[in-house]
Amino acid sequence: MSLQLRVYVPDHPLVKHWLAIARDKNTPTPLFKTAMKELGKWLTYEASRYWLPTLEAAVETPVAPAPVTLIHPQAEIVAIPILRAGLSLLEGAQEAITTNSVYHLGYKRNEETLKPSCYLNNLPEEFSEETRVLLLDPMLATGGTIMAAMAEIIKRGVNPANVRIVATVAAPPALKALSETYEGLQVYTAIIDQELNEQGYIVPGLGDAGDRTFGTN
């Protein structure tokens, strides 16, 4: 496998359907939350396809012994939603895979400088190099927040190749920043939009995912 950044946009009707619902400005908050949950589930399903460590074993069916494949019981799999918007993907992600722990990173963007500032970090001091991290951030726009989050994770010992980023919409500036810094990283997103506006929002995007999830302005 090449060590360069890999970006996957699953060509799946369910992903496309729920993205369409999330994009629509007339979608009410409860339905928007459902759309984000579904996107979290299906994108995590795709992200975990060749990522989860497995164990070969055997079980007894009612008829005969059968070889089986299980998720390795000693695998350390953690989810890290970036607050607030990342919470919209968490429930669906946890329907797709079982995580050992959920940690939180909270960032607030300065609307003048477009730089993020961290207001919550409950990550442990150190992760194992074998820890698998599911990093949830719906909007990869300028790349400031996701790069700050990645820095916090990597300095705690995580191998970038063991990180899977799940996003709803990504834009080239964020993907470029990630590709220039982290070899072997993989990103799963429902779509890549090509433009950012002057405020650093993705165009056409889907607006502010946090506000739309929680019904705030």
C-alpha cells in the first residue's frame, strides 16, 4: 500500500441519499440529525472494511463445527468526535463498530483569523502505537481544526496509518494539508466540494453542521 494520503468517496446509494437530505437547507433539525447519523454509520462501515484487526477461530453451529472470523478481542479501537459537529456522526459510527472508548476534542473557530482554538481535550496522555482511532469531523474545510486534532493524536503515540477520518464533506485545502503531513492516512467522505467562500465555509457544503444538528444559530 502506498503511504500517500488516500481519500475515499463511497459510491453507495445510501451515502448519496443521506447526503442529499443533509444538503437541503429545508431539512428540519430532527431529519438532519438522522441523516448525519446514517452518514456516520455507512461511512464508518466503509472506513473499517480493512482496518479492524481480526482473529480466526471456530464455533459449533447446531449442525457442525465452522471456521469464523471475529474482531480481535484485544484490539483497542477509540472514537474521537470533534465537538460539536462530530457528535452528529458518533451514534451512527458506533452502530457500525464497537469502540473501547470515546474521547472528545472541542474546537472553536475564530471567524476573523479562521484559526481554531481548543476548549476541551480529554485525550489520555498516551495511546498505544497499535491503537486504532476513528476521528469524526463532518466538515474538512480549511484544514485548521482537523490538523490541530491530528497533532494532538499523533503526539500521543498513534500511528497515522491507524487513523481513519470520517467526514461528510471535504474540500481540497484540508485534504492538501493532511497529505503534506501524514503518510498512510485515510479519509472517508461522502463528497469532495471544490470551493470555500470568504468565510472559509465549504461551497455548496451543507452549512454549519453543528448548528443544524442542535438547532442553534
